[in-house]
Amino acid sequence: MSRKQTFKQIETRYRKDRQRNLLAKPGPHDFVIVLDHLKASFNVPKILRSAQAFGAAGVQLINIGVFDPAPAKGALRKVPAKFPETFADCYDDLAARGYTLFLMVVDGEASLGQVELPKKSAFIFGHEEFGPSFDPADYPQLKTLKIAQYGEMESLNVSNAASIVMYEYVRQQGVGV
């Protein structure tokens, strides 16, 4: 099978799952995951799978291209997804719905475990190499958080970081929803 045929199959699966996403229902928790310009094929399906497992209300995928939904094990069909063109569109939507937005960065203002997370929390994960697509200074209401790390690595893999954040949110809000 040629590489072109393989991409065509991936694109077909992606389009079908995106269409099925229209029927997705929010999970039991009020958190939203925002993926801002992540590499389409590497971490996005893994994060979607975790979002479904932790009961996310939804995900927003900003400027993320076609990816293979197969590693998400059906999560693209189950977690409500929005595909805003820009971060500004995403921010306006979430702010209007009363969400507190947290940008996850290595040098955040506070550590994840030291902050009481509001019921309506949105967690933003930027590009693995370049960070967010926007200037955080343009969004003064945005809070920055970090995950405490003790080793020599500068950061965690974004899918691992997202899972830690979702776990902490569920831990704080209570699992018996």
C-alpha cells in the first residue's frame, strides 16, 4: 500500500469520525481541553482518548489538521469537539460560557496541585515545540499553570501533561459525579 493510499484511508476515517462527532454528548465533568496548533498525528488522538476517559465536557482543536482517529479508540466520536479557526474564537466562546482558562506552560504562575480548580475550567495546551499560537499578554484573564517536575527534563510530553491535568481536575471535583 502506498503512502498516498494510507493518507487517503486516514482522511476518510477522520472525516467519518468528525461527522459522527455531531452526536457526541458531554462527559460528566465541566472541563474543556483546548489543543492549540498541536502536531496533528502525534498526540491529538491520545489526548482525545484521555478526555473521553476522564469525562470531559468537550475539546477544542485550533488549527489542527487531519489525523488518524484510530489511536483515540472512538473518542473523536464520543467527546464533543469544536474546531475554531483561531484562539480568539475559542477564548470568546469559553469566556462567554463562564470558563476560567488555564494555559499550561513550564514556567506557570502556580503549580497545578496548588490551585483550586473551578468547576468550569478550560486547559490550553500549545504546540509541542513553539508553545501557544497567541501572545498570552493579549488575554489578561488567562491564568498560567505548570506541572511540578523534579527531573532534568524541561517539560513533559503534551499527552502525558494533559492526562495529569485531567486527573487533577477530576480528583479535585470528586469522582462520584
